Amino acid sequence: MSRATSAGPTETHMMPPLEMPRDEMAFRRQYEAMLVAQTLTTVFRPGDRRWPNWRGYRLGEIVTGRVITEPGSDALGIAPKFTAARIPIEIVGITVLAPDALTTDDFAGSSPDVYDTASLRAHLVEIYGQPLSTFGDLVTRIQFSYVDPAVDPA
């Protein structure tokens, strides 16, 4: 996921993808009600999203869930826009595997439109605009729980 920029009349340089805050996880607006109801507890991201990989997370890490109002584009260098909502979540499971290795149980807690390997592949292509082969034919299954913002973790 690189974006091309013109360096001159015949040169093109590849720019790295947008750097987004590492301590945040973005969600499409259509899933906002599930976040508020705290029923969404499993998401899938393309490639290996374990830290220190690109946009990776660590087990036990607390990050902020953000709801996208306008999707961005790494390819075009456009950052997404978000609602004011900030939802603290803790990463309680993170597994990298081939999509075909997923079982029915792996989709528990996911959004209703992602319920099997075929729907997952279609979902990720729709969001990221590229097939999973671009990401090494791997997905990261991320499980999380909701953190009460009134409770001090210290």
C-alpha cells in the first residue's frame, strides 16, 4: 500500500502509507451501534498486524476505538475523519493465520457481515481495495474487550 508521487517529468517515487496513531483502532461507521452496545469483540485485519509490524497491536494493550465518518486512502494520502467518540478497548487475543484456517468459532463476536472465509475476503477487499494476496495471504484476528473509562488501570 504505497502511494506514487511525481518526482519529476519521468520519475515516480513511492511514498509510505499514512502514519496513523498506533494506539488507535478504526471502525467503519456502520459498526458504531455494535461498539456502543459492546457486542463487537472480534475484528480481522489483512496481513500480520502484531506489533512491531505496520499498524500492529500487542496482547494486553489498551487502545482507543475510533469511528470513521469519512474513509481515507493510503494510496491517495488522505487521512480518515472520525467522530468524537473514543472507546477504550483492550487487546485480549491476536492471532495471525491463513484465512482458510479460520473456523466458524473464529467469527464469534465479529460483525454480522463477516461470518465465513468468503465474506471475510470480500469485506477486506472492499475496505482495503486489494486482495489478501497483497498482504501475504494472511489475516490477523484481533479480539478485544471494552474497558470502563472510569476505572484507573494503575
